Amino acid sequence: MLAPDRTLVVREVTRPDPGPGEVLLDVAYAGVCGSDLHRIYDWDPVPAGSVLGHEFSGRVAGLGADVVGWSAGDRVTVLPVDPCGACPACSGRGGICRAGLARGPGLGRPGGYAEAVVVPAGMLVRLPDGVDDQAGAFVEPLAVACRAVRQSGARPGSRVAVLGGGPIGLTVALVLRARGAEAVRLVEPNPARRERAAASAPVAEDLAVAVDELGHPLDVVLDCTGHFAAATGAFPFVRDGATVVVVGLCGTPATVDLGTLVRAEIVLRGTLAYERQDFDAAIAALAEGAVPWRSVVTDVRPLEQANAVVRDLHGTASPQLKVLLSPTG
């Protein structure tokens, strides 16, 4: 859990009991998300005592009253949003329901950085036999990428640049290629990250190089950098009517050239989370082997090392992309 000094510490607590409509899970693996780092160190702080972790897989270990359709031992991942069903967002965009996000494990209730966690039964998503527990912990970030690509409108013939070679950026590039987009460049200025990503996707040092290699202005840009200026900085490299999607989170404002946006009719949009269809698409892609997820998951560490992991990932020179935490070591 998060200590007052903003470190992650291991504490023994009473094993939780599921209430009505809830399920107890034994956690198999939990992924460390960039948004967790923001909650620990940066602009979206959570209070001391919080248990983070919204990307995880596990096995059903106990059922609360009124829970049907699940049995002990079932392998699952968790869709960590519980839409209220009543707000405007829930009319087709339940993934951004504020109340639903506040009820999510690792978001508003104890999450998957634990040996066991209680979640509402409605959040469970069954894992097929072809998706192992490590891949199951990768479903959530893969669903983020599936949603981002869906929001972008990219098609097989589109010329696309993905900005940022971090875990989400590389995953977005992998989803694009899995869906038939061949004219894709992953733009990453850091040489080490660019070299790592090059094994899985075509890379470029900057947007000018990407456009030169593709031969034409871009149809779609997906900004996964976490620096909003990158999205607006892409405007000179896109065609009229292009779509720019902001995927990475950032806590600072950015200046938008509205003149260029209007004259070129550029579509600038954000994407935060996912819908159930994106979770289903992510699981299907993993089951089919369409996305080489092990190129993104670069390390697995014991839960006891969580603080060292987040400290390393928060540093600018970390060689890691996605790190999974294992309660069993």
C-alpha cells in the first residue's frame, strides 16, 4: 500500500471477505501502469493507505451472496470500471463514467497490488485457455490501445504515426499492424527505446523522418507521449481532415493552434479508457496470437519489490516497458 512518504510498502492485513454481489480473487499478476506513477508521484495523487493496481489477472477464491455464473478457480481479468448507467457518459461511453471509475479497483477501491482483492462480480471477464495469467494482466492496457485505434478511424491503407515508444505507444502500434495497417511508424526520440521497439514495429526518430519514409502527410496520429504539446506539434505533418488522438495522460495544459485546426479541419480527440467491446477485442487478439505482447511486458518482479519497480519506471532512463508484479514471487 502507499505510505505517507509516497513509497509502496508491504503490510499484512486481514484477508478480505466478499460482500453481496462481490467476488474474492487471488491475484496472479498485476501490471504497473503509467497512471499509477502519476498517482504516486505526480499530478493525480491518491491518499496514503491506497492499494493501487487496476491491470491484473487472478482466480476466483470466494463468492459473495447473490453471485452466480462464477466458481472457485475460474481464471479472470478485471474491467476496472463500474458504470453508473445514469449519467450522460453511460450513453455509449461508460468507460469515462466518473462514478464508475471511482468504484474501480486501484482507482477508487483497493486494487491488484495485493495477494487478494475483492471486486464487484460485474467487473469480471473470463480468460480463455489460450490466454495465460501474464497475458491476462495485459488485457487492460491492450484494451486501451484497441479503444484508441478504434477512436482514430485508422484503416489498412491509412498512413499513421504513433508518438511515444512506451508501453502504450508500442501496444497501439502492434494493434494497428494486427488490424492490417502497414504504413505505420512508431516515433520515439530515445535511442534505447527505439531500438527495443524496432524488433516489433517500424520506428522513426521524429515525425519529419516518419513522413519522409511514408512519402505523404499523415492520415492519423496517436499521441501516447504524455506531453500534450506533441499532439499539436503533429499538425504540420498531417493532411487536411486528419485525425489526431491524444492517448497519453498529462497534468499540464497545452496550447492548440486553432487556426490550423479549423483551416485544415483536423479532428483532435481524446481517449481515456475502454468499453467492454475493447476488452473482448483485446482477449481475442491475445487468444489468436495477433499481438506479440511479450515484446511489451519486459519484466516480472515479486510484489515485495513494487516500490523499487515504480521508482525505476518513474526515472527517465528506465530500460523497462511494462512490468508485472507477482504476489507469489
